[in-house]
Amino acid sequence: MASSEDDGTVEEKENNNKKRTKSAVATAWLTFYNIAMTAGWLVLAMAMMRFYIQKGTHKGLYRSIARTLKFFQTFALVEVGHCAIGIVRTSVIVTGVQVCSRIFMVWFITNSIRQIQSEESVILFLVVWTMTEITRYSYYTFSLLHHLPYFIKWARYNLFIILYPLGVIGELMTIYAALPFVRRSGMYSMRLPNMYNVSFDYYYCLIIVMLSYIPLFPQLYFHMLRQRRRVLHGEVIVEKDD
Amino acid sequence: MRSTPMIYCRRSVEILDAKTKDKLCFLDKVRTYTISFHHDPQWYPARQSIRLDPKGKSLKDEDVLQHLPVGTTATFYFRDLGAQISWVTVFLTEYTGPLVIYLMFYFRVPFIYAPKYDFTTSKHWVVHLACMCHSFHYVKRLLETLFVHRFSHGTMPLRNIFKNCTYYWGFAAWMAYYINHPLYTPPIYGEQQIRLALIVFLFCQIGNFSIHVALRNLRPPGSKTRKIPYPTKNPFTWIFLLVSCPNYTYELGSWLGFTLMTQCLPVAFFTLVGFIQMTVWAKGKHRSYLKEFRDYPPLRSPILPFVL
């Protein structure tokens, strides 16, 4: 495409300016987002602690924080958008899977099956999630502000070693506890005959979900371990390329 | 993709491993050589990739050393593509599965539905029609694989056959289970709906076949030349005026017809997934047409006229 050299450099400068404004806007939005999410999960943590201190029991704790939890956990869907438009350099699929599994736990298990809301396993995964998210979002916030304290970095890349398996245990125990209620109520299920000629059994779907933790959890866990080695110890990991 | 560049001049050639950069071999004052490794029969030419850049594209069989951008010592990078399997084998396997699997559900082979239904047939005539259409579709695909298609690449990675067969066979079983179920509900608008669906289905099957034949005729046997496809005397190919990959357009149409005919959500889902995959392929093909041909007709879209 023939164009004079002058036009070329002017266009280049314009494009560079556009890129710079775009990335300034992106950084501003991401900083705001991460501060807001850190605050949100801090609020959740404090609400949970306050409830337990005041009431001395975990029964009813979920109900008291349900709305805040639903709001902040659902809002995390925008993170998939961040990856999709490229302002965050993570795989869309990985983020998508992580956010969707959280949404699933909140909306399709805990929110819809009231009988399991007083289970201890719910408190377990809520505590784990809260600790993980506060660490993660404050890590992102400080990174964006270029002032990352070492202890936040340490926390993000070390706490998961315990928290991740604990969270999985909490989630699996909750789903398991929900199974009899799902079976009895036949919720979210569709039986033949119907005009769409399809059937769906939520009970068996949940069993498949539980089984899927077996291949998925080790993969994510070892991915985090590899990240940890790279970030904390500067080890160069040769990734298998296809 | 096999890669054995013919070398017709006096140069030195060295070949390095793409990952470790170890020197695998060095040829001094090359005259006429086809480069491929014959030491280990495990490394047949189809799985050898020779390229100018470790992360770049493979060189083709027809590439001549003289015309490559290399200095007096040409450095090539070798990469093992892994076990390969021929396209024809993959296609035949992945298409025979749905044919057989659907028929097993149609004839209500034991252990699928309740025992009292074993070897019975559905009382709805649309179920028989659906079986005929589904089987026709896959028989057509098998015959096209054997007699019509001309493949650019001989082989693909072995793991693809597991991935592809899981997709085709899995979906075929899922669809067939509901269509041939004793509790199947026929389409809501009855005969009208089924008739319209059948017309759409047949129209698109003929269209799809016409495109395959037109594409085959673009390329004389044994050659790998690439040309722009144009409409022929066959009216079904006139869609080339508006679309780069009308075979995918007709394929989508066929499955929409089948969805309408069976009124079955799994079929709709299969159509959707197939459409997404074909759109990805069509966009890629369209892009490579645009890159390769300066005079590519501007009115054409990848898969849906004016839209996509």
C-alpha cells in the first residue's frame, strides 16, 4: 500500500496515542475493579466474623451474607471479558472455567438448595474463598499500582497450597450433601415425553460434576505450583509446546 | 505434513532439531538431494517437518532450495510432528461410527431402552424418515471421502482421530437416543413441518454434493494447485457468488432441516456446535483466499451471505 513516509509516521503516532489512551483507560478500570472486589470480599469476611461472634453458631450465617456473596461472585464474570478483550493476559478458558465453577456453586447449589445452607462444608468453602479472593484482588491492585508488598506476593503464591484443597473438600462435601434433596425434588430436571425430545437429570449431572474434579483439580493445582516456582524462585519452566 | 524439499544447487545444508538446536546432520556441497530421515523407520516422511524457522511453518515438498531465503549454508530446523494418520482413514472411521450407532438405536438394540421395547420400531413415520435421512447423509459422506474429495494434506496427527470420533460418535448416540425413544414426541406442526424440513434437507444435501464436485474439478488429479472456485452451470453452485465456503453453508442447512424434522434439542445443539466449528474453518479459508489471490471477488462472505 503506497503512502508517503510522512503519512506513515503520522498514522503511527496516532495509533500509538490511541494505544496509550486505551491502556490508560484499561489500567484505570482494572485498578478500580480490583479495589472494589477487594473491598467487597473484605466486607464479606467481616460480616461472617461478626455473625459468628454475635450468634456463636454458623447456622443462618449463609443467609445473612447471601446477597453480598451473590453480588460480588457474579460480578467476577467481567474478568472473562477482561481476558477476551485482552486487557488481562490470561486464557479466557481458564478464567471462564474458574468463574463458572464459582457461579455454579453459589447459584445452582447453595442458593437453590436451602436444606444444605447450614452445613459446615458451606462455611468451609466460604472461608477459603474469602481468604483467597482478598489475597488475589489485593495482589492485582498492588501490582497495577506498581507497589506490591512482598507479603501479598508471598500470600498469593503460598496460601493456595492449603486453601485450594480445603476449598475443594468444602465444595465436594456440599454437593454430596445436596444430592438426596435434588433427587427427592427432581429440581432442574426434565423428563420424557416433552416437545423438545430431550431429558436432563440434575442428580446425575451433579455426580458427573463431582467426578470431574478428579481430572481438573490436579491440573489447576499443578499449574498454580508451576506459577509459584516461576514467580517466587525465578525458575524457568520449559512448557510443552505443541 | 510431509516435507522433502528438493535441492538443486551447490550449497551446504545443515539441519538442527527445532527444540534442542542440536545439529542432526550436515550436507556439504549439495547437488541434488531430497532431505528426509531414513535412519529410523519410525520417522516416516509424513511426520517430519522441516522449516526455516523453529516456530515457523513447514516447508512443502515442492520447495526448491535455490528459491528459499537462505545463505550459502542453509540452516533448516527439523521437528517431529508425532504419529500421523491419513485423512482418508480418519474420515472413514469418524463417519462409519454415526451410521452404525444411529441404526443400533433405530432398531432398539437391547440394553438401551426398557426391555419391553427391544427390537421394536417406532410408530411415528417421521422417525423412519429421520433414520433414512441420517443414514443417507453419512453414506454420502463416506462415498465422497472415497471418490470425490481431493485432499491437500495426506496426514494429520494421530490424536485427532480420538478427538473427532468422540465428537461424531458421541453426538450421534445422544441424538439417536431421543429420536428413536419410545416416548418420542413428533413435531408440533406435524406433516407440514416434516415436509418443509425434508425439502430443506434434500436441497442442501444436493447443494453440498454439488460444491464438493465443483471443488474436485478445480484440481486435476495428483496436483496441489489452488484456484478460486467460481459458479458453474449447476445452479447449486451459484452460491459461490456470495460465499467462499458454500459446502459449509449447505451443511448447516442440512442440519437445520434435520433439526426441524425431528424437533429434537440435542440435534439443535449438534447443529449449533457444528456451525461454530465450520464458521471458524470458513473464516480461515476465506482469509487464506484473500491472502493468496489479489483478484478475489469482494462480494463473498466466509459462510453466510452478507452476514458472516
